[in-house]
Amino acid sequence: MSGTIQSGTFAGMSRDQLTAWRGRLQEALLGLAAGEKVVNVAYAQGTGSRSVTYTPADENRLRGLIRQLNNLLGQRQTAIGVSFR
């Protein structure tokens, strides 16, 4: 692949940018799998209370974006057969 992507979600991005985004998405997926992502935080102090809500990452969405980037970067994954005896 040379130049930039011409269409789709990643239009205008270079190979280096795609690789960097794939790394970020993989880190997010690993953080999600490890339970490191906070979704809701709330506390009460005296007569007031505070809460913050973060949008949780969706594992399937992260995996889908990683697959798209891998395809664009020419790194297609193939299934590996496993047999148990």
C-alpha cells in the first residue's frame, strides 16, 4: 500500500497513522479485557454528591476496527485449526 487511504472511515490516513491507531485500539481492547476501564464513578460528601459516567468501550467494536486496520495494512488473519485428543 502506498500513499493514503482514499475512501471509508480511514480516508486520508497514511500507513503510519493506521499502524498508530491499531496500537491504540489494541491497548484499549487489552485494558477492557483486564477490567481497567472505569464506567461509572460516584461519591457523596456532606450534603452533595458527584458522579461521572464514561462511555464503556465495546469489545466487538474494538475488534472490528482492529480487523479493518489489519486488512488495510495487508495483515489478514486466518483461522488456525486446533484438535484435541
